Amino acid sequence: MNPKQKQFQDIMLRAEHAKAQGQESVARALWIAAIALDHNNAMVHRELTLSFGEQLDNAPALQHAHMWFLTQPASPEARWVYGLMLYRTNQLDKATRTLTPLSQSHPTWPNINLVLAKIHFAQRALDQSDFYFKQAVQQTTQNSKEEANTRWEHAMQQLTQGNYADGWDSHEARLNSIGWAQLHLCPLPATTWTGESLKDKTIVVHGEQGIGDEIMYASMLPDLLAQGAHVILACYAAIAHLMRASFPHITVIEHPRGLNNIEQWQQGIMPNWWHQLLNDGIHIDYQIPMGSLARLLRRDTSLFPRTPYLTIESNHQTHMEHTLYARAEEQGISLIGKKRIALAWCGNLDNPHGRAKSLDLEQLHGLGQIAKNHNAVFVSLQNRQYGHQALEAHTNDLLPIIDMSPYTDQFADTLALASCCDHIITIDTSYAHLCGAAGLPALMLLRRNCDWRWGWTRQDSDWYDCLELARQDIDGDWSPVIKKTEEKLLKWLTSN
């Protein structure tokens, strides 16, 4: 063994030890040192691919996956992981060419048909997508978690195409795919509502998934009230006040989130609000997850009322108007005689989907120039997590924008703030749902492979009649969408 080989072996032993100790970053640094000594070592490229992939660091993960595949082209695992990384980085044609041979040589490879179904769907190849979805279902064990996950993924395709009857039926599989608790749901010892008469009955509606989902599904609460039900809504604390103001005849409960709560619910430990209901002598006739209401109430496009249902409180609006002026003064911005453009540009950057639908404020520099030239100012709707970006953009003269993040923890305040503006521009985030549900016209910027609820081609939505959708032609390419937004902003600011 020559000195270089010995050095390589020593590094690999240290990396193996670090990995066993859970020191992933240390192990990764050692593997990088090892690959510098042996550029074509398939084992090291494999370790680096998996390590970077787990961190969702896609660029280096793809690079090492490619090298792993080149050094071991006959390895089904190398082909599979390389194909997955191509899919994750939106290189769909290459992903198809890489994974299709694997589906033919190893048709029972775990999830191969499901991934190919999703790739073909993203490519708008519906016949191929349907074929692979059917193959994926056949590949799973009946009533298994894998089957439920496949059916839930298929639901996204069906709902995107506006096939609500089949889509909502398939959507129920989410309850078995990731479970009630992971959806932030706590199943109560009560009967699940399946369409029975609700006259003089009490039903608990469980909020689920994200805040935007809860706002969107809240459009079906009036349907329950119209049936004579006593409705109890368990929702995010951040929208509880807004829901109480909008639905005064509904009992609104702040439902806790967090890993501790999930663990308790999985153990069958009921939340405190359930015990409070029992102590108050309230009998629960039915319960239902919010997303399951649509299976009973929105099976066809004709059943979507598309009317506003959230209330903008006048006292909140007045308060936010004063707060906006004070905040603008703090930042050295005058609002006198200026048009105000509410802006939301950022979703959850902790996951790939959130990053894909978000924008960097530097990309909106052209909007800033238009605003400066036409006496307008942007008003940030973002909360504390990303609101600081607005302050930085203003400080760096990128955009004339007011950071309102200290005042938008409650969505009732965020809605009041948006109502104080002349126009609204938003990406696909909870703020879009907020404006749509309150009837505030907004321009929404969408990635090509967007959420199922926005469909593929429409410029409007089944859920809200006041949103205008500006879509990417190529996933990841925001340039045409931003150009359209600039044209829209210029038209707003120059028309009487």
C-alpha cells in the first residue's frame, strides 16, 4: 500500500467513525478529502450523494450522484439515486431517461413507478402518468401505508386537473399515508361525519396542514352552518381571532402544534381543549378533518361559491393604518400621496417546495424602479421569519418597501394591513389565501409545477374569484412572470 492509499484508508476509517457517532458534517468533510485523493471512487461518491441529499443540498448531491452512476453504470441503486436527484433538480427529461430502464429491469424497485408517475405528471404527459400510478398501486400491499401514499399522490394529479369527485376520494388516503397526528390532527372519541343531517348537531372541524390550507377550507364552514350545525373549529392560533371575527356563530379553539403534541396524540392523549369541552357539558356528535369536508361539499366546480367569507374588522384596519404611517416614518419613508403595493415574496424556505415558489427581492429590482418612478411604495406582508429581508432591501436601495413584520403575527392584522393598500402582489403562500378569502384583488405569481389547487392553465381559481394567476412557462424561470408583473404594476400606477 503506497502512502496515498494509506492516507485514503485512514480518512475513510475516520469518516466511518464520525458517521457512526452521528457527526454527519465531520464525516462529509472527510469524504470530500477522500474524493480528492481518489476522484473515481464510487463508494465515496455514494456517501457524499446521500449525505448532501439528506441536507437537501441538491447541487453537490447531483454532482456526486452523477459521478457515482458513471463509475457504476450497472448499479440499480446508483441509477435510482441519480434519477431521483435529476427529478429533485427539475431535470425531468434526463430523469425519465435514467429511471425508465430501471423500471423495466427492476419493475418491483421500491417507489420506481410512483416517481415516474410524478415525473410524467410534471411533464404534462397524463397517459404515461396514469399508467405508472396504476402500476404503483398494484405494486403496493392493499391497505398498506405505501398504498395510501400512492393514492394520495394520485389525488394531487386528479385535483390539479379539476377531477374533484375522484380527487377528493383519493385525497382521503392522506389520513392513512402520514396519519392524523402528522397532519396536526387529534382524533377524538367521536363519530366521523360522512354527510348525515347536521340539524341541531355539534361537529368539531379539525384544522389541518398549513395556515393557507385552513383558510382555504374555511370556505366550507358556512355550508355547515346552513345545515343547522353547531360548529367547533380547532385551528392555528395565528388565525383564531380572524376566524372568530369572520364566523361569530362558530366556537373557535386554538389548536396547539408541535412535536410534543404529535407524540401525545399518537399515544391517545387528548388536548386540553377537549377536556374543557367535556367540562362545559358539550356533547360532540361528529368530527371531521377540514380537508375531508371537500369530499362531501365540493365534488364539482359548480359547488364552489367563490364568494368572500373572511371579515376585515374596521378597528383593525384603522389601527394598522396608523401603525403603517408610524413604521414608515421610522424607516424614513413618506406615505403622503403615494400608492401602496402590498407584497409577499417568500414562503417556507426550510423545504424545497417552499424555496421553489419563493422569490428573492433582488429579482424584483425592476418593480422597485417602477415604484420609485411613479410615486409608490411597497408594504411587506411577511412575518418576522422573513420580514427582515424587506428592511435590508430598503436599506440597500433595492426596493422602497416598509417592513411591517413586527405587526403581522396575527393574520387578522395582516389582512387589515393588506386592506390598507391599493394593490397586492403575492406568491403562492398563506397571504394569497388570506386576500382571496377576504375578496381583496391580488396578482399571484406561480411556479409552473404549482400546488394542485391552482390547476395548470387557468388565470383564476375555483376557490377565489379575486385572484389573478401569473404562471411560469418553464419551472424555475421567473423572468416572464416578473416582466408581466412589472407591466401590471406600471398599468396600475399610470391609470386613473
